[in-house]
Amino acid sequence: MTSRPAPSPRPRLPAWAGRNFQLLTASALISGLGNSGVTIASAFAVLQAGGSGTDIGLVAAARTLPLVVFLLIGGALADRLPRHRVMVGANLLNAASQAAFAALVLSGSGAVWQMAALSAVGGTAQAFFYPANEGMVMATVEREHAGRAFTVYRMGVNGANIGGAGLAGGLIAAFGPGWVLALDAASFALAALLRAFLRIGDLPRPERGGGLLRDLRDGWREFASRRWLWTIVVQFSVVNAVTAASLAVYGPLVADAHLGGAGPWGIALAASGLGTVAGGFLMLRWRPRRILLAGTLCIFPQVVPLVALAAAAPAWLVIAVMLAEGVAMEVFGVTWMLALHQEIPEDKLSRVVAYDILGSVSLVPVGTALAGPAADAFGVSYALLGCAGLTVLLTGAVLFVPEVRGLTRTKAPRAVPQPTLNAPSGGSGDGTAAVS
């Protein structure tokens, strides 16, 4: 009698990738997979309802405006309360807003102002999620594994963005944007469930007294005292605005007119995501000593896709340059987060990140709202070339800052609190964590 071959052993995760890291990464993968197609779905939902490029920009701006308004409050609360609980609440609010958006689109009765209102609810949720999310990876692993865990986490999320953008383009082409929005709502709900099971030990908290205003003042002092930090944030206030206008408004318009619609544009966005994964592999092997100089130089390739869209290049070329752009942007992303974790005290991290995000997205509503009128006035091609020129000009200016050129990598990340699997999930024990 022939013996059956023994089953191959199940692959084991590294010892450092414990329960908390697995839950955090799985929830990020799920929500990233659903959320990566929202920009495409929202744009084509507006076009399906008879809207224009200006209407697309207004809906995109409606998502970003409350993000700007509530970010600082979100950062202060994330340093006061258990961060993973704040993330769960934000995910549930996102799930509700996206479900309502999907129902509106699927019913065929949605007006642009209703889409904008629901986008604003989603933006409010993100204002509380982003500062709380910062630092969570570093709280789920021991110090010596933090860099490896951070890279693996980013690569997983970027991989989800690849699949999500490509899937969104295909689903929109086959079934319409409403189903993509419905899947996004489901992904937020599932991510909230997974994050509810996180058990993170107490993180450093600010000293008691002074309330939210004192917290925000302390965070501002930390932010403003570092020239490398605020100059790059000022740079990205414009770079992100023109990039958002290009990807949320001009990209769909060019795709609809020259590339073949949502399908090729979804593949192009997925190619950018694939580039970020390749950039992650690169950063596993490349450890630049002057981290901000390396990251800032990698902003210049971001203009190449804008020029390709302006020239109405064929879809294969747009996809290729989006792939290269993704590699470069991941290098910046890794070096930027390394700089933040290396230089900012843990108990002030969420507030500093809130100021970072606030500055970085403050002009995005303006950029997306003006994208349509700019295209009407100058044409889509000239508007895209203007976006590319601003990116090159500001990135070059940042390189004149000595701290940007000179900030170097330390031998190990700054120490972070270690996870306590059996610790209560709350803050200081009384339900009101000490006054990040």
C-alpha cells in the first residue's frame, strides 16, 4: 500500500509578527483594498450622474475640507485616548457614509450635492483616523524589529492598493461605481471589527492639565521647532494639491477622452501601487544615510505622469511612468516616516502628525475645486503642465534647507512602548487617558 506524502508544513510567520501586528496588518489590508478605488468610483459616479470636471473636483474637495478642519482635534484625542479605539470609531463612521453613498448611486437618484455631503462625512472620519493610526505599527512589535515590521506593513498596504485600484476599474467598467462604493463600506466595517480585537499596552501620555488647547500648543512647538519638518510640509501643501487635482480630476478626464475609460485608468493607478511595493523591496536593501535628501530627490519623478497625461500619451506609457513614480514615492514615504519616528517624542507624535497632515492637505480642497475651472480656462494639458512645474519648483527650493540635506539615519529607531497582550485596551484606567 502506497503511503501518502506527508502534508507540507504551514508557513510560519516570524516570531516578532505577533497577534497585534497580524490584526493591525490584516485590517489595513482589508480597508486599503476597499478604499483604494474610491477616488475612481466617486469621479465616475459624478460623471454617471451627468456632472462635469468641476463637479468631480467639488466632491473631492468635500472629502478633504473636513479632514483639514478636524485634524488637530483628531490628533489631540489620539494622544489622550487609546489610539486603536479611535481608529475603530472612525472606521465605523466611514462604513456608514460609504454605504449611504453606494445606495445613492445604485438607486440612480443621487445629486452632486448629496455625494459631496457624504464625502464630507467620510473626510471627517479620516481626520480622526490618520493621527491615531500613526505609530501603531511601532507599538505592536519589539524595538529591534520595528524597522522590518514597518516595511512589511507598508508593502502589504501598498499591495492592497494595487489590487483595489485594478479591481475598482474593472468593477466600474462592468457594473458601475455604486458596487465599488458598497465594497468599500463593507471593507471599513470588517476592518473596524478586526481593530476592535487589538490589545495594545499603555503608550506615553502627556502630563495632566491644560486640556486640548495646551495639547495643541505643545504639538505646535514640537512641529515649528524643526525646520526640516515644516518646510517639507509647506512644500507638500502645494504638491499634494496639484497631485490631487491631477489624479482626482484631470486623470479621469484624460482617461475618458483618450485612454479608454475607467479600466485603463484603474490599471494605471494599480501600476503606481505596484511601484510602491517595488520601492518597499528596494528600501529593505537600501539604507540611505541622509534620509531626507534621498526622499526629497525622489519627488521629482512624480511630475513624469503629469507630463504623460498632458501629452495624451498612450495608455501603456502612462501605466509605465505611474509604475516608476510609485517606486520613487515609496522611497520618500519610508524615509519620511523614519524621520518622524526618529526625531519626534512618542507622547507628541499624533499631534505633530496632525499638524503634518493638516499642512500637507490644507490646499487640496482648493486644488481640486479649482481643477475644473482651470481646465476650462487653459485646457487640461496646460493645467497638468502647470501642476508639474509647481512640483519641480517647490521640490528644488526645499533642497536649499540645510537640515533637509543633512538629517542622517540613526543606528536604531527611537524606543517605543512594547505591546502588552493581556493589558486592558483602555487608556489610564479611568476612561480618560492622561492629557498626544
